[in-house]
Amino acid sequence: MLRHNLLITLRGFSRHKSSFLINLTGLSTGLACVLLIYLWVNDELHVNQFHENKARLYKVLENRVQADRIWTAESSSGPTADALVADMPEVEYAVTTTHNDVHTMSVDERPVKAPGLYAGKDYFNAFTFHVLHGRKSNLLKEKNNIVLSESLARKLFNRADETVVGKTVELDHARQYIISGIYEDQPHLATEKPDFVRSFEEFRADHPDWVSTWFSTGANTYVMLKEGVDVNAFNAKIATYVQKKTNGEVKHRTMFLKLYTEKYLYGHYENGVEAGGRITYVRLFSAIAIFILVIACINFMNLSTARAARRLKEIGIKKAIGARRNTLVWQHLGESMLLSLVSMLIAIGLVVLLLPYFNVITEKQLTLPFNLVFIGQMLGVVVFTGLLAGSYPALYLSGFHPAAILKGKLTSATGELWVRQGLVVFQFTCSVVFIVAVIVVYRQTQYIQSRSLGYSKNNMIVFEREGKIIEGQNLESFLAALRDVPGVVNASATSATLTGHVSGTSGIAWEGKDPNDRTEFENVTVAYDMLETLGFQISEGRSFSRDFPSDTAHIIFNEAAIAFMGLKDPIGKVIKLWGEDMEIVGVAKNFHFESLHENVRPLFFRLNPENTSRIMARIEPGQEQATVQRLQQFYETYNPGFTFDFRFLDADYQGQYRAEQRVAVLSRYFACLAILISCLGLFGLTAFTLERREKEIGIRKVLGSGELRIVLLLSRDITKMVLLAIVLALPLSYYLTNSWLSSFAFRIDLNAAYFILSGVVALAITWITVGVQALRAARLNPVQALKRE
């Protein structure tokens, strides 16, 4: 029986080539989309999941009460880790780290740039690192110990064996360290990939005041709890921990733990409450995959039920000789599963071809894992797709009464027609939602790129201070020489990145301030000419100037800060910064120093060249390549032993919106594919409908109907269905796009034109798909149509 059913299925595919190819193309394309999205989602869900103690590994976060919000910060105080280990028996390990910073490592005057961090002694116990050489318990025992990644060791020594342990490496041509171990490079699914790790005790010795106080923050603290500890109870226990450690002086900071593995996907907070993050896009694309697959399956359902008349005799005879309904159901389900299996094989081939390009778009290293788990999952998708696509046709076809079939008295049921039309409406509802989403995401992305930020980011290069220029007394002479390089318009130094929060303080006092207010102001230190280099505009007062030697005791606020403090005529007024008097000499117009997801926060500039960390230089437009070459020669001459590693500020700015840009590109591709699959089904359905109405078309032409009238008649029903789909899709698309835009503090307005355009596009695509076939049918010679009767 299996052989018989398989033979009938293959003959059916061969006999009805057009519907078979339409179904195969639609399902293959849909499954290829599903497979690509599956690989991306699976990769996102496995970020940081390789840590052996992931179920007990947490990061310390803090909710900080501000005047207008509760801000969830990822930083904590320097003493936090040691105090938690000493005071809390639930803690097995607690580790303090700094952020990854790029430094120049060298052996025998061979410089290599690499990112690294300071970490507490239990760093390699809490986090999973495969230590190749060295004793894990002693890797950071001494202040001058350093642990290298395998790749960095190979760059420095051309090998990464045990002979490297104990050797000396130089950092920034200033400090020497003894290599205590080598670890295997972290996998691509790790968010933290330091190439070297130094002892946090050295950092503590260099910054004793900052690290030892509970009143400052900036460190990263990670905690590994003991087995069986209830994290919710532990969070309740440490909620007032900072308050207790400061004898009640700091009441606005609430400490809590967040699973380290969840931080990547659930990193967004609103008013102290978790509000998603990257998980939003994981869910979004998972839903898109399901809808695309459903759209492809609908094509199979519609074409199968529409062409039911061609299989009625087969069904009638089988039922007449005793075939049960469940036997016929499984026959048709087997047919759909076979088609699904063939489609999956083609889809895998398409994914193999497309994966390199998909990796470029998503900035990932996705591969097809041909293992038993993957094969089992794909077979599950095949079965699911086969059941979904074939369920309705199988139930529909197997339900006919054999006597009615053989007597030729079977007529199309109104319910079956309504179901088929409903499925078409569903397809185009999804398609219209996709079109609206593509337009809105594109417009928001364009808005992000074109919005005035309050400064000029174009033609601005950024590089870190190092070597000779890290010494304060050399900075001014370096900047003067830098400005003399042909093609450099201006240059200065700052602590800001202009792409997010860097340093904040609540240590500002002014007349009338609420003594309980702990709102943090962004603290930006600058050298002379920094405001002019970036093109900041001063709305009141002046900028810092060499004509005023006392400017180190002066301060410039942005407009948001002045408004927050409620100061009238601020120029000349004195505020206190960390207890020191500072005179306001200027007010800068508001500018965006964080992404457009955030409102402009209070900020101040203070003149402190020695406390800046990066150089920014503006170069002449159109001269970028030649100027960069000159800068490289100048830099390596001025700062020997250090390579000139720079980046453009506008690239850093765009980096804040990588997730949105990926959504824009991927949604565009997936929307086009969804529309294509919908149109394939519509094309097949229309072709079959026209075939059935060939006699009617011939009679109408004989009676004098023109081609245009016939085309309009044949397109009328489809047009009604698409119009209904548009009506259903518009409110749904408004809700979805408005929800997405709500994550931006600065966003486009949802213009009615976006929705009208989407509807027009859907109608145009429908009319082209249907109209081409309808016109061809209308042009047939009526004699040929009537002869076939």
C-alpha cells in the first residue's frame, strides 16, 4: 500500500507540474527563511551559555533613584566583591573587573594591540576558561602577573606552549609583567573576549581612593552563588547593602543580582523594571519565521483543495472498495510530507549558498551543524510542515461521499470556498504588515542617520591616548603638532565617547537643590578647543579659552542641566562640584551623547586636559585617505613603538544602532520573500480559476464583452480579498510599529502615508499577479475555448 500511495503521489506531481512547482518553490523558500532565522535565533539564545556555572553566575546591578526615573546601572562600587565574600555565606566567589581596554603589548620591541582587563583573583574560577598552561588557582596571585590568550601568545612569541609561561611581556612600553598562564581563546558566543587579564590588586594600588570607597561606582562585580541559594531571597537581603555600608548616607542605590547569561538578551530596563532587550528581536524574527512558513503552507492548502475535482474519481473508487477515511487522510498527509521533505532538502541547499552573505548581514559566524540533534530538529520541521500544509486538504478530500462522487453530483461547498478565501486574506494580511514594518523601520533608521545631533560627527577621527601623549605635560604639544598635519582642521582631547554614558556624578550642589536628590550628571572632561572641534554650540556665555587661565575652576552645563537645576541667568553663578566652587561660564545647546533611545540628560564640561582619555581630530572632507596616511606617519614618528589605530566617530555612532540596522535589512528581505510566496499561491490559484472559467470567458467574448471588462471581472474577487486583508492589517501594523518605535525617545511620526502606500503596494502586486493571467485568458480565441467542450 505504501508503494501504491508513493507511486500515485509521484504521478500526481508529474501530471500537475505547475501546481507542484509552485508548492515546491513556495515551501522551499519558506523553509530556507525558517532555517536561516533558526540559526540566528539559536545563536542568540546560546550567547554566554558555555559557562559551566552559568546557573549560579550573576552580575551585580544597581537601581539608582533619579529625579525623573529609576536608572538601572551595570556598575558598582570597588569594595563590593570583597565585602560580599566576607559578609554573605551564600557567595562562593565574587570578582571585580574593569572594562576591556586596548593596550600595546610587546616582546622584543614588536608591538601588538590587544584588549584586556583587570580582574579579581577568582576570575578564572567563576568564569569558564580553558587554561592551557599555568595553575588556575595562582594565575593572578601576584600584582605583576598577566594571563594571555592563546592567539595573543602566538602573536607575541609565535607559539603558545608551556615555555611561554614565566616569560616577560611589556605593556605600553612602560610596565613589565610575568606571564603566569595561557588560556584558550573564548568562543564566538562569548560577549567578553579579553586577550589578556591582569590582577585587580594592581589596579587597586594605582587607584586607592576610587576603588576603596562605596560612594563611587564604575567597577563590574560578578558573583557566583553556592548551590541551592534562592536568588530572590538573596536580592532581598542585599537590597539595602550599599546603604548599610555608607552608614545610611547613600539611600538611592538598590543592589540586585541578574543572571550573567540573561544579561545579553534581557539588558533593557525602564524605571528599574526589566523591559526586554535583544530578546525582542529574537521573538520578532521567530514570529516572522512562523508566519512565512504558514504562508507557504497556505499555498499548498489552497491549490490542493482548489484542484480537488481532479482527484474525485480516485477517492470515490477507493472509498467504494472499502478504503477508510483515516487511510485516505494518511495518504494525503504522506503526500504533503514528501513534498515537505523535498522542499527541506532544497532549502538546506539554498541556505548553504546564502549563509556567507547572511553572516555578513548579521555579523555572526553561523554554520549548519550536521549532527543528530540538527537532523532531528529538521525532520521535526518537515513533519510539522507536512501536517500543517496537508491537514486541511486531507480532511477535505477524504470527506467526500463516494456515491455523490461517482454520480457526478458533487458541488463545491460554500464553506470550502470561504476557507480558501480566508486563507488568502490571512496571507495578504501578513504581507501588508510586513510592508508597513519595512517602511517604518527604514524611515526610523534614516531618521537616526540624518537627525542633527547638536554636533558634527562627520570627518572626525578618534584614537586613544597612549605612550608619550598619555603624560599630561605632553598633550598640548602633541595637539599643536597634530593640528599642523596637512588636512587636519582641528584637534583636541576629551573623556567622552559621544556614544553612551561614560562617567556620571551626583556630587553637584546648587542653591535650591533638594538634599535628597541623587540625579547623576554626565561628567565630561575636555582640553582646550574640544567644544570647537566637535562643533558644539554655546547658547549663553562662552567656551573654555586660553585667555582665561582660571578656566579650570569654571564649568559649562548643557541646557538640560540648567533646566533641571532651575537656574535663571546662570552665567556667573557658582555651584559646588565635589565640595569645590565652580563658576558657570557657558551653557551649551543640548546634544545627543547617548543613543536616540534616550532623552538628553544633564551634562557638564570641565577643563581638565590631564584627565582626558582620547583624541578627536577633524579632517578636511574629501581628503580622508591622504590625511590618514599623513597622520599615521606623523603618529608613529611622534610616538615610536605604538601603532596608529583610529576609528571614525560616525562609525561609532552607527554602531549604537547595529540591532536596528540588522532589523531593517532582514525585515526587507523577509518581507519580499513573504510577498513572493503569497503571490506564488495567488498565481497558481488564479491560473486554476481561469482554467475552470475558460468556457464562461469564451461565451462572454462571443456575446461582445471586451478584454478590459473580462480582466476586471476576473480580478474582482481577488481584489475584494486583498482589500479586506488591508483593512485587517492596518490597525495591527500600527500597533506593532508603534510598540517598536516606543523604545526610541526620538522617533518618527507614524504618517498615514506609510499605511496608504503599503495598501497600494499590496494591491499593485495583486493586480500584476492576477492581471497578467487574466489578460492572457481574455485574449484567447473563444472558438478554441468552446471547441474543448
